[in-house]
Amino acid sequence: MSKNASEQAVRLLARIERHEPQIQAFSSYDPARLRQDAQTVSDGVLSGLGVGVKDIIDTVHYPTMYGSPIYSGHHTVNDAACVAQLKAAGALCLGKTVTTEFAFFQAGPTVNPHDFSRTPGGSSSGSAAAVAAGMIDIGLASQTAASLTRPASYCGVVGFKPSYGRYAAAGIKGLAPSFDTLGTITIDVATAALADSILKGPLPASVSLKPTTPVRIGICQTPWWDQAEPSTRIALHNAATLLQKHVSVEEVDLSTFVTAADLHVTIMSYEACQALAWEYAERKSLLSPQITKLLDAGRDITYDVYRAALVDAEKLRAGIAEIFKQYDVLLAPAAPGEAPRLEDGTGSPIFSRLWTLLRIPTVTLPGFVGLNGLPVGLQLLGAFGADEALLNFAAWVETVFPFRPVPVICR
Amino acid sequence: MSKNASEQAVRLLARIERHEPQIQAFSSYDPARLRQDAQTVSDGVLSGLGVGVKDIIDTVHYPTMYGSPIYSGHHTVNDAACVAQLKAAGALCLGKTVTTEFAFFQAGPTVNPHDFSRTPGGSSSGSAAAVAAGMIDIGLASQTAASLTRPASYCGVVGFKPSYGRYAAAGIKGLAPSFDTLGTITIDVATAALADSILKGPLPASVSLKPTTPVRIGICQTPWWDQAEPSTRIALHNAATLLQKHVSVEEVDLSTFVTAADLHVTIMSYEACQALAWEYAERKSLLSPQITKLLDAGRDITYDVYRAALVDAEKLRAGIAEIFKQYDVLLAPAAPGEAPRLEDGTGSPIFSRLWTLLRIPTVTLPGFVGLNGLPVGLQLLGAFGADEALLNFAAWVETVFPFRPVPVICR
């Protein structure tokens, strides 16, 4: 087994050494540490797979800096639960991947492997870029607004945000606990399902991904369709055309969910100000203007307004459960369009706020190419708790979509 | 302001120096640090109040050891959000209070201030004992099963576990995230309400505790009444007799909630095994037999069984919401009886598993004395999210109950 892991370490290190100087997906990695870990790695379901750990997740052997100068050089004494689970299943931890500051908007140095002048998206910037460049097999990622879906779409890879609470949050820096969700970025649905079998609980589960054709797919332009660029509009149209050759496809009207975006902002601002109370009180001068603005906004929200938003969010969750009685899966935009230029930020989260608020699982699938030749993904949504079913549907949809991701710079 | 805080520091230090050698409520405190903090403490709503921080909660200036030898001497670089919030409001942090191992059952050295041969209860052992002995004003505490309610009852003090999610969990070691809830232990409801005004969110709120007479109180013997000892049975009977002089009091049948105890154990075991994945994988030899047994049990639960338990728990939550349409508050046992002897452990959590599963707020009120002359508390329960109303009702009930807590050893 350690022979296998050692070979894997050599293979991935070669890719990192070749591509990392340009991509800058890692906040830290250590070839010596990696070769040493490869000698002692466990045998298991994930043997031979390399993991990149988003740098809001604690690790013993690499610094954990949350994308913030407040935590420059910071080390924890333990691994987050998810890292321990993956290691115990045989995965090799390659290092930490770049996050935006506290998984919010202030970008790190990572560029998009498809176009170095473009953002990889945020906040799971490094995990998405490293998977796209073939430097890791599993990128640990997280989402509070659109931090997993958007970089997966921009980098042309698969993003899986499971149902809220499915993976352990222990050892992960939180931003807004009503939404914070750990997930994965991978090259395909099969690898996401493999990681899911380990991360979903203590029992080492057998993997049983069964690509499944859904009976009814609902297409959601969403109430924010006017913010979709031509690349995303064309992708959703083409996807619907391809899918309706096989299954029933209908437009779903989500106009009653239009309040979701504002509710999401209210809850996130309030909770972020609570969660980052120490940083705000004791290290404010080291916070970026972007996150300071979020926290200041949180302070202007009263408890009663916040509480009312939580109640309204629950009502929307009941509403989407009704819609999933009619559709096996929903298909929706993953981002407004192709990756923006670096100077324009990490992109708009508008097409994920609703789904994050609803806490339902989502698989972002690559499969389309935009007007500038860059990847455009779409997201498949499932009912809360129906994660296995969603992965099975996604594995089938993956075979229908035209473009299959391969590690970018290889081509 | 710093004069006030300095005087307060001197007063509390004198009490700690007098009582701590016997009570052993603190896992760490530092008189020099305390005097220094008193010089720089903020002015605010909590000025002049001393806080003890349960040692599953991160603090910069004191070690954070989670009651486990794995983390002996462990320091974090930041304060948990709740600690930062209390400090920013003027509270003085006196040190860390003893927790059982990872807030489960393996007891620390703390004794019950009312009888040194008895347990203070667990897991918030130190916070409850320190409040009872007048060494702190606010004890930060937490509950995953009965870890706040039970020590409050055993030590004759007020315990407030708010609605799930009301206080920030950032920087607190988790055990079972579906249940883990931060709360407070205090000498009275007014102090709990004061702390609540700060902990519930970023906005410094004005405190407006208004003792309120409820119209209808439901008395809950609960499905576990056969495990109630005479001391608790008499206390509940006497409380009902006292209350019905003022308000409508009715027995509530909770027999349809009998599954809650098993559901709670299933969910807690599964999630604990996920949350403590690193300790289980990498430091198993340093775990106590008690927590090892819990984690081993978690590994025997499949995801499907766990998921079904989550769905059943949601149904029970909907069921209790119906009951709160008929009653303003419920009154129920807080523990089987008086504090057990030290050699018999930290007591049974049976009378809190239901309420923790339901995620509703609870105020444990002292007020009764058991057959051995030790405190017996009862808990008042409110509807989810109705925390202010519950505190207001509790402030009135507090005036009706016969026994008022005073710092124990003073008397």
C-alpha cells in the first residue's frame, strides 16, 4: 500500500512542481512532509488519492491561516474531523489550498487554470484550481453563499455541496453557522461519491454510485435570470435540449422564492458578526474592508429582524420540499457566466444564495463552454437529505453533458 | 470603570482563594492575569461581573484542555466568539472552569459546594460549582444531553440553555452538533437575561427583563417519571401546588415523546464519532473508557439509521410546537433527584434528553430541597425561539418558588 501511496505522491508532486508556480492554488505544501506521509498512509477506500484542504480547515502538519493576516503562521494541534476521516481512509494530504479571507470575498493569489487572467472563483479558490490543474484528486471546500458552486463552475470541475450538516464541521472556521457547509471539489461525480462515503459518518461505507436517469427534471431560470449572462443562458438552454431527449423536462417557476437572496444576506451578516466577534473586537485593523463592511452591516441588524428571517427561511424550506414532490432534480445556473477577470473580484454569489438558504444538496457539473472559451457549469439540486439519489442522478447527467473535464494544462 | 473592575477582581479573587482549594471548580486561573485584565476591561452592560469559561471554550489567556489529557497544556491564539462578546461588554474573565472529558461523562476534580462528597453534576461541573460558591457571576456552560440543566439543579443555581443556535458556537469544541448548545449558569434569572442580551447577537441590546405571570402552565412528569426519586417527585408536586394559586396548571401527557431518549442517543453517538474523528484515529489510547464506548457505539450505527433518527426528531419538534399552542410554559424535572455521591458519577441525563432533542429553550430554577437537604431544581421549557418570553416567565416563577440561592459557603 505505501508503494502505491509513494508513487502517487511522486506523481502529484511532479504536477504541483510544474503548475503551482503559475496557479498558486496552495497556501502551504511541503514535499518532504508529503513523502514522509506517503510512507505511513493507511490502506482504505481512498488509497492513492491526494487531498487538498481548504485553508479554513485545521491541519496538524500545515499552517491554518483562514486567508487572514490575523492568523499568519498559525498552527493547530489537531486535524479537523474531515481531514482525519479522509486520512484514515487512505487519502494523502497534499497541503492547504487558498481560501479568500474567512471564506468571504477578499481574494488570495490563485488564478484560474483555464485563463491566468481570470479568477478561479471564491472562496474555495485553491481547491477548485488545484483539481482543475490535476494537482489534487479531492479538494475540501465549503459554502456559506456560493463558495463551492461558483469556483467549481469557473474552473470546469465537479462541486458537491451536500445537505447541510451531512459532513462534520469540527475544526472548520465558521462564517455563518446557519449556512456553512463542507463539501468537495473533484474531477468527476464518482470521486465525489467516494469521498462522500467516508465523510458522511463514522462507518466506512461501501460505495454504490449507480448512474440513474431521473424521470422528471425541473429547469430553474430562477428569479435572478436577468443577471445571467449569455454564456449561462445558452448553457441552460442547451442542457435542457439535451436532457429532454431522455426525460421529462419542465420549467419551474421560483418567483415565490425571490425573497431568499435578501434573507440570506440578513442571516449571513448577523451570524458572521457573532462568529467573528473576537477578530472584530481584538484585531479589526487586520480585517479587509470587504469583511469589515459585512460585519458592520451585521451590527445594524436587530435580533428580531434576524429571527424573522430564520422563520421565513424555514417556510421557504417547506416550499422547496413541495416542489421536490414533483421533480426528481432541479437544474439551475451555477454562476452568472464565465469566470470574471481577476481585477473584477471572485464573481457574484447570486445564483447560489437561494440553494444555500434552503440547505439542499447541489452538484455542480461542468459541461459547457462560454463565449470566451471558458468553462460554464450548471447545478443539479436534490431534496434535503436525498444526497445519494442526487449523486446517482448527477452521474447520469454527467454522461449527457457534452464537455468532460480533464486536468487542464495536460491537454 | 477600571476602578470598579479592579474592586470586583479583588472581591472575586478573595472568594476564589478561600473556596477553590476545596471546590476545585477551575481548570486554570491566574491572579496576576486577572489583576492585569481588570485594568483594561471595557465599560459596558456587564461591567463588574466575573465570568468563568467552561474549558471546552477557547481562550487566549488560559489553556483550553477540553477535560482531556490529549490537550494537556493546549493554548489557542484567539478567544471563542462568546468570550469576546462578554469581554467587549465589560465582563472580567476569571479563568477556565472544569468540564468532563469533551463534555461527556468522565468527571474532573470539582465537588458540589453544598456537600463535598457529592458531584456538582456534569459536564458543566466547574461553572455550576463556581456560581454556587460565589466565585463567578456568569458561568459559560453547554449542553449536548443534560450538561447544563443537571449541574444547575445539583448546585442550586439557575441554568439557561437557550434555543439551539441562539449563541455562537465559534471556538467551542463540539460533541454532537445537532444538539450542542451554549448557555449560562448564574445565581438568578436577571443575570442570565443580562448575559443573553450580549450573547444573542452583535448588537449591544438593552435588557428588558419583565417578570411575567404565565396564563397556562403544563406540568410534565415525562415518560421517565419512574426514574424520578422522591426528592424530585415532591419538588414537582410542591411547585404545581404553589403555582396553581396563581395560574392555570394542568398535567401534560408526553407519552408520544417516549422515543426521544433513544433518538437522542443514536444521533449523539453517530455525530460524536464524526466530530471526534481525529482523537479517535490518532489519540485513542488517551480517551477514557466512557467516551471510547460512546464512539465505538457510533461506529455501529449506519447512515440510514442516523438519518431516520433525524427525520423522527423533526417530527417530535413539530409535535412540541403544537403543545406550546396550549401552554405558555412547561414545567418538568431537571434531574432524577439530588446530586449523587462522587463515586456514583455525574448523574443521569434522562430528564434532559427529550428537551435537548427538541432544541427548545429551558431555564432550570432552584427552589426546592431534597430529602438529604441538597438542592433540587426544576426546569421551565418554552417554545423554540421564544427565549425572551421564557426568561420573563422564569423571572416570575423564581419569585414563587420557596428557596432562593445565595452563594453557598457564605451562609
